[in-house]
Amino acid sequence: MCAASIALAISMDTNCIRIALGTILLILPCLPFLSIAEVIYPPLELFSISCGSSTNFTLDGRNWIGDNNSKLLSESQGSVAAPPNTPTTIQGPYTYARLSHSKFTYSFSLKAGPKFVRLFFYSVSYQSFDRTKACFSVTAGPYTLLRDFDASLNAAADDDPGQPDILFREYCINLEDGHKQLNITFIPSKTAQHPYSYAFINGIEIVSMPPFLYYTNPHDYARVPQIVGTLSQYHIENSLALETIYRLNVAGNDITASRDTGMLRTWKVDDNYLTTQSAPSVDFGRITKLSFNMTQNYTAPDEVYRTVRNMGMGSMNMRFNLTWQLPVDSGFTYLLRLHFCQLDPQVRLAGDLMFFIYIEDQLVTNWADVLLWTYNQKGVPVVRDYVVSIPVNQKKPNLSLKLHPHPQSNIKDAQLNALELFKINESTGNLAGPNPDPPQQTPKAPVENSKKKSSCTTRTLAAVAGAVSGVVWVSLVVAFFLIKRKKNVAIDKCSNQNDGSSHGDGSSSLPTNLCRHFSIEEIRAATNNFDELFIVGTGGFGNVYKGYIEDSSTPVAIKRLKPGSRQGVDEFVTEIEMLSQLRHLNLVSLLGYCYESNEMILVYEFMDHGALRDHLYDTDNPSLSWKQRLHICIGVARGLNYLHTGVKHMIIHRDVKSTNILLDAKWAAKVSDFGLSRIGPTGISMTHVNTGVKGSIGYLDPEYYKRLRLTEKSDVYSFGVVLLEVLSGRQPLLHWEEKQRMSLVKWAKHCYEKGTLSRIVDAELKGQIAPVCLRKFGDVALSCLLEDGTQRPSMKDVVGMLELVLQLQDSAANDGVMESGRDYEDSEDVFGSSHSSVHVSDYSKSTGLSTTSEGDRSYGSKESFVLISNDVFSEIKDPKGR
């Protein structure tokens, strides 16, 4: 009866399954381990292999099959099956193991799509296989899951006393179309010194998963993970593999595989990783029925969202954080998923409970509000994804997550329901981290028989490792001081205070009229000791002040990194090195810097009208006229062209956006914020720079963030987005808009292709733009946004095309073809049947206009959850007049 009921339920669709199985659970106590959540997502493929076994068994929702009864072993040169010398009472595929001194492979015929790949190990001795000699690598398709994996060392380092010597690893791997076989290979780490190493495995499981559970949905731009430290996004492409590092049910209990949503995931408690005090666990039970309208119902079990960790009510909450420390391998990039659900009856409206989220001590949102995210709907689970890179470190570092109450929140608290952390493979396909250090042992008498030494953990190896570690430590100390000295030299290049003398490396310092060193006393005097009344802008790095120098006669913009912070030093140095050597009418001028008393401060010319963004949308400032906007666009294009062609080595700005375009007293546009800038390709054969993705959401060149190849055409793409901002008077991304209009670029492309670009025009500009001018301006903007970077125009061509647009506008006005108050919505055929994009390569010939730019003439949302990084010194959030 039980089996028949289950079979009937599985044949239904997802909703029917939940209803039917819920009824079954009430009627049939013979299935106490089953839950409603179990069959929310029935896996299309499920293989649970008990390696080395000849028997099949069912346990915890799995049907385990012995590999002796299968044809999965495609290569097994001399592998043997053996029971452990020390049987375990822990249930699972641990009664036998597959072991071999040679390579062996399991081959699985699978359908395309993402899969969980799980490996189960019981690290003890098996017959003649000594546990200390188990040292091997594991590959799955093109990915290296484990490398020189010392099972006994990892088991000794595992801190789970409930499962001694049990090791579990889980991975996410996607099979592309056309690849229907996955080979999992175990390779003993044999060397001349360790010829007896062997590989083993107790259990393998492969479970299919929904296509966009962890991988990025290319059609859902709003849910792309945010890169910590930038406003950039990181697409979890199908070509990537992930390793599950943690899956924690915060403040709840362990959730076994059978109580997951169908994919047999295990959720552990978070107690071992919480490092600060918190309120007693809160379990809201079945107070409110959960509504999965912001995420899929298989994302996590209901139970995850009904327990929550918070700080509790108290006036002291503002003085500390809710903190988790998660040990990870250094040198890798990680995907961190945070789960939230608001069920607290005391939280009624958005704004009642708001908090900050810090990852690796970098602010990723200053307005986390679960009810705001769910439009004041209670019981609606939501997730937030972040990608963070952990730099190479000698020791195993901790990845930190900190939540802190918002000072404007009605309830001074923070909350979290669950978290998941995944390691992302390196470019080589590697996911393997290092083995733990051998446990320290007290000295023992010499052992006569050297064969008793472990193949991976002999005292000789420990001694050699100790000596090497000592050398490495000394080298790192020396390297640290050399790097520090190099950074100081880079800064000292600008620290000539009046004498023009040479500095440490013998190179001449820059002339004082290009870069001045300000003392901290001068900065304090200029800002009235950093008086808050002088603040004109703020960002993740700190504040921007309007100050006065030269006996209070000259206004300046003073950008101050948060005191005591060591983050942003690279951007600080880059900004000085770049701007101290650049002079152009359309680039903001760096007047000097201050680098003393633990302060990093930059001093710029003051820009009276602030950022371009503050004159386009979400502002009380008067609207800019169309001609003002055209002149501003031309100025920006000239500044970027100078960076690309007017200096010795091409400079790629890498963060062109409307907040980084400043306007002076005469409305002249100047490009600012060079902290993310890079020198372009330097060799004749080089076409791009390989570098990590940095920039701002909505402006990133798709070629750059997909292929990590940076070119000057990446600036061209970003400038194309700015052109659309100028035309439409809206920001690049509006998450609350209907799907078609959410992305400004996609919406503009759609309208452009339909010949109705007039639909995106800012209402403030209606009647100001000549139809022929709009047509040409659209050609320019959309040519900058071509997917293929090589097809985009150069900034030199963009300058010429925009100058033509301005001429067309002036000609139309002089000819009297402009009608005051004309509404372009009445001119849907503004492009006519011949509408097509401009062919940039023939631009100069077709227009007959000179494309000589100013650079060639050699001049010497505010979305609450989209934030500026703490460590990117060069970016400004909501900058005002500077």
C-alpha cells in the first residue's frame, strides 16, 4: 500500500505531489521519514552506488546499488573490493570500499544538464591497505575534484565527532549538450618515494538538479550574483563546476537528505561557525504558510525558512555584529548564498527591520530589508547571492559574514535563515585545495623499520616541510616589505613637496605643479577637521568633502578613505599614478594627495555641478536641455578618446558611468575616478588584457565579463549605456520594471529594431530633438553596444559621429523643422523603413567630416540593495557637487 501510494504521487505534477503526499503522510505512519518537501523536485536521474559491494539496500530515501552488479566500472585495473578492518555503526555505503594501487574509472551515461556529484569515504584500513597510504586524485570530466588527497589527514582534521573517519564531498557539474557520459576517475598519487599509495571510494551519488538552482539564468538579469567589493556581477556559467563547502540551516536542526526538497541535500546546524552571541533560536512553525513567489519552492526545505537566527531585542545590538566565520581554502573564488524569510509577527512593514550585510568586512548592502524585497509579503522566501575571492594565504583563512542593525531601523536587529557556500573552479578546472597540516606529535624514539612511516605523513617529510615553510616564511616577509616599499615608491613619486628632488629608486619625482603632497594638517584645516557640514558625497570608501585651500580662496573636492582602513590602497595608488600624468580638458584634475597619519586622501578640482547622474533622474535639479546633453556627451567622448589614443600607453578607464562624469561651473564634462583603470595591451600582437571583472552593474561589457578580456572597446560599450541614460533619463537597470524594460540596453535595442526609439526618450526632452538627430544619436549609441567588440566604433569615431549629431540638431533648428512641444510618441515611423545601424568602418568616408578630436589636439536607484564597495576607493555613491 505504501509503495503504491508513493508511485501514484510521483506520477503527478509538482503541486499534486505535494497535496497527495501530504495526505499520505497523515494517513500512513509507516513512512515517518518522508516529508512533503521531499518530492517538490523529483530528480530526472539518480544514481547511488555502493562501491565494492555486491548487495543493494535502501536507506534514507536512497536505493543504493552495489557496483559489482553494475557495468559502471569502465576501467578497474586490479581494483579490489574489501570490507573495513574497523566496521562503523554509521549507516550508509561504508560496509565495503573499492580500492586500487592503479587508476580506476566509473562511467555514467547521463542526460545533459547540471548534476550533483557526491563522494563518500570511510577512512580506515582495508585488509592490506593501510589507511595512511591512501593518497590520490579524483577527476570528473574536465574538472579536478581532489588532488593528492590524503584521506587520513583530512579525516583527522574533520571536526565532526558524530561521524569519525567519515568524509563527504559534494560538487555541482553541468553536462553540456552532446556530452552524455561522465567519467569519474581515481588516480593514486604514486611517486618514487611513495610507491604504495592507493585510491579508494565507498560511495558515489549523482543526482540531477534544476537548471538554474545555482547556475545563472541568462534570462534573469536581476538574480545574477554580485561581486563583493564592486558593483559588478558574476555569472555562474554552465562551464563552471562548484564544490559545496557549507550548507547551514541557521539556528535550526540538521536536515537529513530525505527531508530535502528532492535532491538529497544535507543541511547542517551553524553552531560551530557562529562566533558572536545571538538570541535563542526562533522556530515559527506553521504560523504562516510559505509562498514561493520570489524563488522556486525547491530552493530549500520549508523547515529552513521557519527557523531564524537573530540578535534579539536589546539596546546593545548596535554595538556588535551577528558574525559567522567559515574556514575556506585560499586562492579560490566562492559563491555565497544567503536565505531569508520574514515570519516575525513583530515585523509588520518594510522599514521595521533593516540591517547591513558585510562579507569579508566589505559592505555589500546597507539596506537589507526582507519585507522590502518581498513587497511587504510575509512568509516569502528570498535569496541573495554574492561572489567573493579569497587571496592566496599561507594558512587556511576564514570567510566572514557579518550582519549589523541599521540605525534607522525601527527594530535594531538582524536575521538570517540559512546559508550555502560553494567554491568555484579555477581556470584550469581545479577545485582541489591543499591537505591539512599533519597533527603535531610529541617526539618519539627512532623507529628501526622505515617501512612503518606513512607515505604522505612521514616525519622526514614533516621536517622537510618545516624547513621549506621556514624558507617560505622568510621569503614572504621579505616579499611583503619589497611590495610595501614598491607601493610607497609609487606614492613617493608624487610626494615631491617643493624641491623636485629624486626619491628612493633614483627616479625623478613628478613636478610639483602636477601632483602636490598635502599634510594632514592642511587637509584638516581645509575641511574644518572633517566637519560633517562639509560632506558633499559619500560611498563605500568614505566621504567626499568640499574644502578650501590657498587661504580659503580655492574650493576643492577631498576624498577620504575611512580612517584606519587598509583596503583600497591599490586604487589609491592607481588614481595618483594615472591622474598625476594626465592633462585634458575633459578629465578631472588631481591636485594632490595626503598619505600620512594612517590616512589616504585625494584632492581634486571642485566640480560645481556634481555628477551627470544627478541631472538625469532621481533628482530635484532642473532638467538638462538636449543641447546641453549633447555637449556633455561629446566632452566625455573626447576625454575617453584621449585616454585611448592621446597618451604613450593606452589607458582603459574600466568604470565609465554617469556618476563618474562630473560637470564644472560651465557644464563642461570631465571623466573622473581612475581607481579601476588599467594600461591597455602593450605588445603589437596583444589585442586585450586578461584581468578579473571590475566595473559597475548595468555598464559592463558582456565580452569582458564573460571572457575576462578587457579592451578599449569595453569603455565604448559602457559609454553606449551612458548615451542611453542621457537620452532616456533613467538608470540602466530598474528591477521593479516589467521584464522587457528592466534593462535599459535591452529595451533600447528592442525599440531601435522596431524603429520606435522615440519611446525611450526622456519626457523632459519631448519636442527638443529633431527626428534626424534622434535617428543618428540612436545609431551611435547602438553601435557602441554591439555584442562583438571588434565591430564597435573607436572613441575617435564616436567623437566624430556625435559632432555630426550636434550639427544635425543645429541645422534642424535653423531650418525651423522643430516643433515646440512635439511628442515623439506620435512619430512611430521616425526611422522609416530604411532604418538600419551605422557601419562604423566606413564612417569617415561616408560623412566626409574630420574626426579629429580634442584628444588629438593634445591638451597638455536609487536601489537600496545596490551599493558601492568598501574597498574600491575610486567609486562614489550619490556624489553631489564637488
